[in-house]
Amino acid sequence: MLYVATVHYRSPQWVEIQTRHLREHITVPFQIWTSLEGIDPAYATHFDRVLEQHGSHAGKLNHMAMEISHEASDDDLLMFLDGDAFPIADPMPLINDGLSRAPLIAVRRAENVNEPQPHPCFCVTTVRAWRELHGDWTSGPKWVGARGKLGGDVGGNLLRRLELTDTSWVEVLRSNRTNPDPLYFGIYGDVIYHHGAGFRDGELSPAHRDHAPEPLSIPQLPVLRQLSRVLNRFRWRRWERAVKKRQFEQSRQIIEKLERGDRQWLAQFR
């Protein structure tokens, strides 16, 4: 059995899209577990199990994995999947190949300034391996991100547990031929689509900030120094607004195609 652990929050926008693609592409017996905080309970009909959960995304996934482990067999598969992620092809060949080489297979968003950790937009392991690893999706250790600044994200503690236990894992990397955005709207391993920021308004990731305009140098004269700072803030905000506007429009177009079942929606990435 394959258990899919996914979280939907405040908006039902991805419920039908995700579950439709899961049922279309997964070729083994599976169950979909979720939480629907802030969403009409009527959407529970799309899932096999709905847990009452509150709190952080990582905390919900950790709790869901624990609940699944009480019911599942040790050798059953546990798939973590972001609510705005889903398969676009049968994932089982990728999963079987990965788990033949390591106990865990997961997306690594190398495009996000070489982010090092497994990401929960797609991760598969066995119930036994997750329990023995004491798997944990919370953020933890920091790493060098955009422009040399320290950053972190969900999966940081999972990466540390893998390192401390000397446990290998198989990375699934971005495979877009065309990238309308440096991070969002990503295809991984030619099998998984992750929309990105699907439950919140567009935000700037390290991948976006790494492409921000370089700040103007700060002059020595106090008057000019203040003017340069004002100009830098103006340039940053103008750039930020333009990026978010573009993201919003791209996201809207993709979602509209997905909602009407347009089979050609993937062509823009290939």
C-alpha cells in the first residue's frame, strides 16, 4: 500500500486537481490522507482520511506520518506531497528505482540557490525507514542562500538526521526544459509537478532574490547617502511588484488550464 500524506490549507483550489492526477497516474493501491484546515468539510469526499489538524505545515506532515504508521505495515510506502503538487506520469518507476538505491527519495530544489535538503513537495520512503530515521520536516540548520546570507526551510532537520545517521537519499531534480519562473511551476524527474506558493500570495524566494537588482553604492556625503538609500528601496519595491505581478498572472493561467482539464498545459514547460 502507498499512503499519500498531503496538506490543504484555507483554499480548496488544489483538491480536485491534485486528487484527479493522483488517481489518473498512480498504478498501485493507495490511500490519500490530508488535513483541511479552513476548508469546507464537504471536500473530505475526495480523500480516504481527513485528520483534524492545526499548526505549521511541517508539524501537520509529522503528525500525519505518525498516524499513518499506526495503521500501515512497515514495508508500506509513505509519500509526502505538497497540496499544490501532483504526478504528471506514473511515479512508481521513479520511486522503485530510487528506493532500490537508498531508503528515501525526494525533490531537492537545487534551483533555489542550491538548496541542500529534501523538500516535502515530493518525498517517498517506507514506513519503517521514516520511523527509524525519526523523520522530521521542521526547519533546523541554516545554510548559505541568496547573496551569501544564511537561510533555511522545511526539511532542514530531516537533512540533519540523514547526515547524522549516514543515511543516503536519492535527489529528484528539476527537469523543466523551459522555466517561466526560477523556482515556481517546476517539474521534477519528469514525473512530479509542483506549482509553488499554491496556498499563499506570490512571495520572493532565495532564487528570486538572487536575481534582484544590485543596490547602488552608498556615497560618503550624508545627503547623497540618504538619497541612495531611498533610491535603493524604490528600485527594490518596483522590482518586487513586477515579479509578484508576473507570478500571479502565470499562476492564474496555469490554474485555469488545469481546472478545465486542458491536456496541453504542460507544453509550456517542455
